[in-house]
Amino acid sequence: MNTVLRLALQKSGRLSDASVQLIEACGIRFSRANNRLRCLTDNFPLELLYLRDDDIPGYVADGVADAGIVGENVVAEKRQPVELLERLGFARCRLAIAVPRSTPYDGLADLEGLHIATSYPNLLSDFLRENGIEASIHEISGSVEIAPSIGLADAICDLVSSGSTLLSNGLKEVETVMHSEAVLIGRPDLPPEKAALLDALRFRIQAVLKAQNFKYILLNAPNGAIDRIVELLPGMKSPTVLPLAESGWSSVHSVVNENDFWEVIENLRAAGAQGILVVPIEKMIV
Ligand code: PRT
Ligand code: ZN
């Protein structure tokens, strides 16, 4: 039988759409029939399993799935023997401790003796132990943010992204326990044929992620400005410089990192660049 790699994705939730989009951006085609919990892809030896996110680290550790896409927070909480292979850059959030806005808070010592409600008892107890704080942990599985207002806890430890849920529940964020994003995890002991498939998938994922961080840039400049412009645009190896039909002018092509994009553009304009075009890159193989 041909080897197929089994990849676990969240069935429905905050990770689902972005996980599917990432697989599609890797050029892998599939159609998911309604409510099916597994599906084979058309043009890559890959089977997708749709699971609850909490179950993904365990299924990967047990070998039911070979790899999975899940929040780093869930991987850290579940403490299963899986390997973190790639950070995927979506579903960014933080696990944070929050107290009612009316509670004075000057630092970690103020958590001493409190009852803290959370769905992340392992991560919270590690954090409290590392900081020498004795507090009691009340594990609940959902709606953590209402625990203080119904008298169930003095504080909470929950995921935060925009902060608006805390705000609307009269809470303030006081400590960060961990930062998280979606990650690709894998079984450490994959047989060689499956390991080769996982490597091929990772290669495609890396190309997609790199492309997301870079833009392709084209500009025109007088020849006298080219040296300075080339310095500002290192590119993948070095920028391409082509003569324009108008003598004394050249066109420069390169890639630029999303993070320092605006600073680079301003510096390029100051150096004499004109007609700057910036276009997205679909895949980037370096
Ligand atoms: O059904 P299943 O068990 O699969 O899903 P789930 O309900 O357990 O998880 P889901 O879909 O809510 O979240 C999946 C993953 O998304 C999490 O494990 C995180 O890795 C990531 N993620 C990113 C978040 C958030 N941001 C987030 N804001 N998960 C949950 N939240 C919740 C948070 O718990 C709180 O209730 O959103 C609220 C806070 O959001 P803000 O924007 O108001 O701060
Ligand atoms: Zn869950």
C-alpha cells in the first residue's frame, strides 16, 4: 500500500480556516464532504483528520496522526511527547492572568493565596511555581472570564488576543504566562517513508511562510543612485539591475522584508528611487 501522511487539523474553530488555507497554499487540492472527519487530498499523499484541538497533541503522540496543526498553548498544556516543527504565524495570542479592574495590583506577590480559574492548569501551575507564588487553581473548561463576577475565583488565566473579552468582563490583564501561535507538530519516531513526506510538506509550508514575509519590489533610479539603492536592498543574493530604454536610468528588482518595509521604502525614495512597485510573492524557495 502506498504511504500516506496523516495530518490532524482542528475540525471547527479559530484554527480551521487558516489551517486549510495553508494546505491549499501549498498547492494541495482536496474537497471536504460535509461533516466528514477525514479526507484524502487529490495531488499529495496526505490524509486530513478533523479533530478537536485539545485532542491533536495526544493523537500525534499516539501515532493516530503523523503531524498536526494546533495552538502552541495546547501543545504546552498537554505535555505530550511531540516535536514542534514549524511556527505558522497565525492564531497569535497570549495566555495571561487577569484580575477584576477594582483589585489593586502591584506585582506577582499580589497573586499569593488567590483562587485562579483556568483551562490551562499545567501552564499556570508551572508559572506560579517558577515565580514562587502559592495560589489555588480552579480548573474549568470554558467561559473562564465570568468566573470572578460569579464569585467562583479571584482571578483568571486565559487566552487573550484583542483584550476586548477581558474589558467587557471588567477584568485587567496583569501577567503574561506564554505567547502562542499555531504550530506544526510531528511524531518524533516517524518511519522513513512518512518522514520523507513530512519533509516535503514542510518544504512547501516554509516556502509559503517565507513568501508571506516578503514582497517583490521594482523601482527605477538614475544610475548615479544605484550603488546606494543596492545597499538598501540586499535581496536574496543581490538585486537585479537592468538598464532602462532611457539612457542614464536603471530598473532595480529585489525582495524586501515585510517587517522593515516602510522604512526601506522611505530610504529608497530619499536615495532617488522613482516609480516604486511592490507586489506580493506567492512562494519563495531560497
Ligand atoms: O472545539 P475545539 O476544542 O477544537 O476548539 P476550542 O474552542 O477549544 O478552541 P478555539 O477554536 O476557540 O481556539 C483554538 C486556538 O486558537 C487556541 O488554542 C489558541 O491557540 C488560538 N487562539 C488565538 C485563541 C484566541 N486567539 C482567543 N482569543 N483561542 C481562544 N481565544 C478566546 C479566549 O479564550 C477568550 O475567550 O477568545 C477570547 C479572548 O479574545 P479577545 O480578542 O477578546 O482578547
Ligand atoms: Zn479545544
